[in-house]
Amino acid sequence: MAVNYGFMQPPAYIEEFQRNLLQGAFDATKKPYAGGIPAQGIAGFQPLQEGAIAGTAGLYGIDPKTGLPTGTGAAFDPYFTQAQQGVTTGQATAAQGVPSLQAAQKQYDPSASNYKQFFDTYQADVTKEALKQMDEQAAMQRKQLQDQAQDVGAFGGSRQAVQEAELDKNILDIKSRRVFEDLSRNFQQAQDRSIGLSEAAKGRQLSAAQLFGNLGQQQAQLGAQAAGLGAQQFGMQQQGLGSLFQLGAGQQAQQQALENEKFRMATEAQQEPLKRLGYFSDIMQGLPAYQATAQYNTPPYTNPLLGAIGAGLGTYGLLSGQGGGQGAFGLGTI
């Protein structure tokens, strides 16, 4: 009976390639990578960035290395200090005008005014001269009355006395009115001058108060302008430092790209032997399968016990004549 066995049997050179491929893969797992595992490089801050960071920290009065205040203050502090001084000075200047404003609002008080200094010192002389002239006029009129009385022969009589008394009374009234009128006029003129000077003084005080207020406001505005100038300068410096940092960021990105490429090339160099093994493995997997067949012929299998029994029965048959009537070996039957 023939039996067929089928199995893969590649050529010897293929087996050699497969053995070398497996050995190479095994060896690659035993020894570490040359140079160790590649380290990914990280690009640090570039000089422009470091300068921008230091400059920005300096603007705020911060030490870029420690992050603590330097004690010098921020760059805008002097401007704000100047602005505060301007506002304070402006307030003090405006406050100087408050007393003048208060004085300008007061009502004129004749009792408190020094109006007597405005009296016309020549008025008394004028009055005296007027009174003198009145006396002279009265003397002339009295002389006329005497002459008239003498002409009529009534000189020294009661009528003359009455007329002279009436004349004296009238002269006295006129002199009194003149004195009072002159005094009243002089007082009124003094009061008017005093009021006028007082109002003029109030006008000057009011103008001074307004002037102090305007000056204080201008000083405060100058302080505010100083603060605005400081803020503008600070903002421009910040903007410039920000631009420098962005330029440094471009340099940093370029440096990081170089570090990434170095890492990629190092990794590629380490993977290159494995890729070669993979390349050979792909080739080996693409080869056709090799089928070999072997045929073996084997004798039929016989049970020894059954063979012995069969042999005994055959012998008996031969001996008993059952083998064809002749007996065993043609010797006939018993």
C-alpha cells in the first residue's frame, strides 16, 4: 500500500536567507540602539526674545532673572509722579483764589469802611470861604437897613431891630444849610468813592479768584498731559519690545524646526536596519511556496494470532482431505 506525504520544502538558499533574516531580527532586539534613544531638542528663547523679556520687565521695574521688584519703580512712575504733583499744585493754586472769591461776595459795610480818608480836605476851606462871604453879604445888607432907617429917621427904632433880627436869622439859616450841605456832600462823595473803590477791589478779587482757578486748572492739565505722555511712551516701548519678541519667536520656530529635523534624522538612522530587515521580509513573503511530495509503499499489516489460527485450519483441512480430495501435499486423506 502506498502513502503520500506533502510538506513545504524551500530550496536551501531560501532557507539560508530566512535563517539570516530571523537571526538579524533577533540580534536587533538584543543590543541597544547606537547612541541610545534620540533626545528631542527644544529650542530655547532667542537673544531677541530674551532682550524683549528683559526690556519689558525693566519697564515694570522687575528683575527678569528673579521676578522680584528692583526698587527703581516702573518706567511710567516719574510721569505719574509729575502728574500728581501738577494736580496737587493746581489744587493749591485754585485754593488761593477762594479767599478772594469769598471777599468779593461780601456786601459793602459803611461802618467797616474807612470812608473818612476820602473826605475832601479842601471842602472845609470852601465852606469857610462861603460863610465868610455870607457874613460880608449880611454886613452889607445890615448897612443898607441902617442907611434906610436913618433916611426915614427911624434909625435905632424897633422896626430896624426887627429887620436886622430877621436878617440875622436868615443869614444863620443859610449858613447852617450851607454847612450841612457841604458836609453831606463831602460825606456822600467819600462814601461814593469808598463804595467805588470797594467794588473795584471786589472786581479785582473776583478776577484774581478766577485767575487762580484758571491757573490751577492749567497746572492740573499739565500734570495730566505728563501722565498721558508717560503712558504713550510706555505703550510705544511695549509695542517695540513686542515686535522684537515676535521676531525672536520666528527665530525660535526656525531653530525648533532644525531640532525636529535632527530628531527625525536620528530616529530614521536607528530605524534604517529594521527597515532593511522589513525589506527582506517583504521579499521573502512574496516568494512562491514550495511543495514537495514523497510516496512510501508499505506491506499490508497481518495480525500474528489470526495468521496462526488460519495456518492451523489449513493444515487440518489438508490432512482431512478437504484440500481437494488428495489430502495434504497430494498424499490422500487419512
